Amino acid sequence: MKLKAKILGLEAGGKSVVVLNKEDAEDLSVSSLERVRIVKDNKESIAIVNTATKLIERGTIGLYEEVRTALGLEGEEEVEVEIAPLPSSVYFIRNKLRQRKLTYREIREIVRDMVRGNLSEIEIASFVTALHIFGLDLDEATSLSRAMVETGNTLKIDRYPIVDKHSIGGVPGDKTTILVVPIVAAAGLTIPKSSSRAITSAAGSADRIEVLMPVSLSLDEMKRVVEKTNGCMVWGGSLNLAPADDMFVRIEHPLSIDPLLLPSIMSKKKAVNANLLVLDIPTGRGTKVKTIGDAELLAKDFMELGHRLDIEVQCAITYGEQPIGYAIGPSLEAHEALSVLMGKTSVPDLVDKATDIAGILLEMSGKKNGKALALEILKSGKAEEKLREIIEAQGGNPKIKPEDIHIGEETFTVRSGKSGYLLWINNSSLVEIARLAGAPKDKGAGVRLHKKIGDVVRENDPLFTIYAERDIKLERAIDRLEESYILGVGERMEMLIHEVKEFPVPKKTFMLER
């Protein structure tokens, strides 16, 4: 059937989508969410169908930008449209739903069709759900990792070794990347660090780093920065590294499931051709991994998957029952990290964790006494100097000072109603308050702690301060305080946390960070 193309000027998030008049769709024997093949000259596109009765006139086909680009159309030209068969990948997804183990060829076809926009949201959601219910073994995780790398860009730098670090997330205020990268780069190692933005947290690594420097670099710009400074800190979303992962995340988030944790992380490390990787697994209440035993099992899987991908992996099981440092929120965290690098602020847990992770990387590369070397680089000012080199190379202000960083001016401080010790911190409630205050979209919003677990607390002492850029968001965060259990203060470890007098509404926190 020949139809006149109508350019809609709409994007479908990477998917190939067209809109047909309902009568034309009936003539073609296609329904919504089925597929058609559109041909113009020697170019073609397989697209998912939406139907309309008034928006698109009969004899016309509405093209989303992805289809228009694939066909190279500029105006209302005539195209050939015919029904298209289901992609083979749909049958492979059905096999996974029947609990069949998938081969590398089948997984590669699914990932390729995802990236090409040939699969609908329902089909991708079915695949992710099948992986969640039936699991994926290490063979399938390896296949997914390789397929995700093959369908995106890769960073090629003629250096060895290339090192990297990654945290599986779950702990608020984890700004260790801002310290680890310049420490490791100052030691002469190459560390091309790509990071994600916040998904469910108050600040992803890319959000806090963006306060100090631009992070939306192209792959060529990233390579140039790394070759000049030994390191970088960039947002992975602008690089097209393992782009299928972003599609998976869009499905995982609303479903509150995360079956692709291993291949998601490892594919991006393989895409930058990392040889040595330290994986941080925060452990404890309020994190993804609750016990040391579970953390060790996860570490084993990561190390085995790394072996299959030719990446040497070591894991750091770290304490995750309270935030790292005192700051939560992009600007607050960047301010704290920069202050520590400049030697202006003492934040022992942040320094300890950063030098532990940097030390492991240094020792993996053959250097001796890694933690001591990392501490020496930090205290000598070499790490600060390297950070400023990276900031300048990425287009930021290399002379930036902590006081230059804008923090929200709307504040509210929560004070203790009694004396004692700080016994516990509810990480997820802190993150919720920070997000209600505007983080991470409002860079200056967040929470600053005044006390950490074990600290002495006196009546009326400040416990934490909420920062916001707009008063309406501050009020929204304050309103939530009444029903949130954020900090526990007592003379000793009290067995009663709080009473439940009414039927509770279960609120299980879901953390999805990359």
C-alpha cells in the first residue's frame, strides 16, 4: 500500500513508531502495537503501529522522528507500507517466559531489536519480568553483557591497565568517586569513569559531579580528557555505552525490580575496556544487600562474570547503615567532597572509604601499600591538583572553591527532643526528605547531618538541616517529617523502635542505581 508520509515532529525515545488511520490499518490487517515495514527508495524501517481516526487522514502515515531519520525523509513523500512479521526476538522472549534458558544468539537478537526500536514496551517489560521471576544464570548474564556492549559505543584508549570503580548504590551521600578518580589518576593510572544520574536516590554520581564541571561529554571528548589527565568523570547517558541498559532501566523502575544488576554494571565497564575493577557493595539495613553473607555471594557472581569478560574484579564490602559523610544532595555533596580534597574539612568515613577503594585499585595495578599511598596523595594536595586538571579539561572552572557552590537558602533544622546517643539512621527516609526538598533536580536541595551514629546528643542539639531552593518544596519535606522515622536517639540501644497502632501501609523502599 502506498501512503503519503506526514512528519509528526515527535520522538519515541529511540523506538520506531508510526501512526496509521484506522481504516488504512484495517486494510493492511494490522492493529495497534503490531508492525509494518516502510520502504522509500533503498531504505526501510520496521515500525510499531499506533492507530488514529482523526489525527491522521486516510492515505497518510504519521512518522515519528526515528522512522523519518531511518528513511531519510524531509517532506511529505510517498512511501510503500506493508505488514511486517514479528521479529524473531519476540519468540525468544516467549521462550524465556516458558523458563527456557536463552543462548547468546537469542539474547543478542533481543538486545539488537531493543536498540533498533523494533520491540514494544510490552515486549521489553515481558522480557525483564521473565528475568526477574525465573532468574538469569551466569551464562545468560555473560551473553547479555556482551550483547549490550556490541550494540553501543566503546572507548578505545591505547593504555594498560585501564582501571575503574563502581558502587551498586543504596547509600546516600556516597561521593567517594570525586575523591577516588583524582587519587588514582594522580598515581599515574588511567581511570575513565562514567556515572549515572539519580534514579531513586537524592543524587547520582553524575548529578554531584555536574556541580563542579560539565559531564555531558561525547565519546571523543571523553577520550581527549582521559588522554590529557589520566581520568574523567562523565555522565554515561551521553556516551551511548551499552544503550540497552537505559531501556531496561525505564522498565525496571516502575516495576520496582532489578534483575539486570550484574550485566548492566559489567557491560558498561567492558565498554570502556576496563582491565581492573573494584566493585563497592554497601551492606546493612537500608541498602540493597542486607547481610555480609549475601554481599559475599554477590561478590562471587561479579568476580566470575568479570573473569568471563576478561576483567579482573575485586569487591569491597562496605558499611552501609548510614550516609557517607554528612551531606546528601548534589551541591551539598560536591561542597563536602571539594572541602575534603582541599583539606578544609575532616570527614573521616568519606576519607576512609575513598582511600580504601583507591588503595585496592593501586595494589591491583602492582603498587605497594595502596591505602597508605592513596592517603599520601590525598593529604599532599596532589589529588586536589588532579581534580582541578580534570575540571578544566571537561570545561569547568578549575579555580572553583566550596563557597562558590550554590546551596538552597530555604532551610529547616530538626533538633533532638532528648539527650543520649544517636543509635540509628533510616537511610531511605533521609533520601525521601531530600527528594521532597527538590533533590536531585534542584542541585542546591538536600539534607546535611549534624550527628552520625554513636555521637553524643544533648537535648535541643541540631540533628539535621533540610535545604531547598523553593519554600513550597521545603514545606513539602517538613510535612513528611511527622510520619517519618529518620533518626533514633537514646541512652542505650533500645529494643523498641516505634509502635504500630493502626493497620500500616507497607512501604518497601526500592533502590535502582547504576
